[in-house]
Amino acid sequence: MSRPLLPESSLAPHVREQIQSFHRNVVDAVVAAIARDPVVVVGMAQNPFVKKARRALEAAGVPFTYLEYGSYLSQWKERLAIKLWSGFPTFPQVFVRGTLIGGFTDVERMLADGSLQKLRDTH
């Protein structure tokens, strides 16, 4: 799957640098967590779908790491950096063994059909 991106050759050097450094510490923290931990939920305060995803994983007995970046009124640039990096437009962003599986509805579906546990138990 390929989504259209502006080619690197169409970026001025200073723009390329700005893109690469845009809240890089936040993106690096997410990358480190998904490399280290089997299940990672990236979310924000006050978002009901983030809460639902966390509750569903807890109810299923699936341990996970939770990274929270602000609320509707704070840290929107940090969340934007995560969205630009992952290409996924909403939160939560749930990763299993380094694979972005989606948000709450995807977690719910994958818990129900057993595919989340299978993916988690691989490796």
C-alpha cells in the first residue's frame, strides 16, 4: 500500500530538515516503545475511544504500554508528529509487535476473532 507523499526531490533542504526534526523526540519515544513492548497504545486524555481500547485490552488480560500525549487542548503538535509518522489520522493508535493495527474498533474486532492474541504471540 502506498499513499501519495511529496517526493523528497521536491523539498527544499531547510524544509526536509524541518520535517525530519518535527517533534522528533516524541516520534523516537513511540518508535522505542513499539520496538521494546509487544502491545503499545498511543493516545490522548479525554478521548473516549482511547479509554475504550485500553479497557478492552485490560478486560482481555492483554498487558500494554500506554503513551499519552496531551488532550484536546494540549500537545496537538506532538500528536500531529505521530500522525505524520504513522500515516494514521486518529487516536488511539494501537501497535502489536510493531504493526499498527488501527484504533478501538480494530482492537475490538481483533480481540473477538483471536487475531490480536495470535499476532502478539508471534516471534
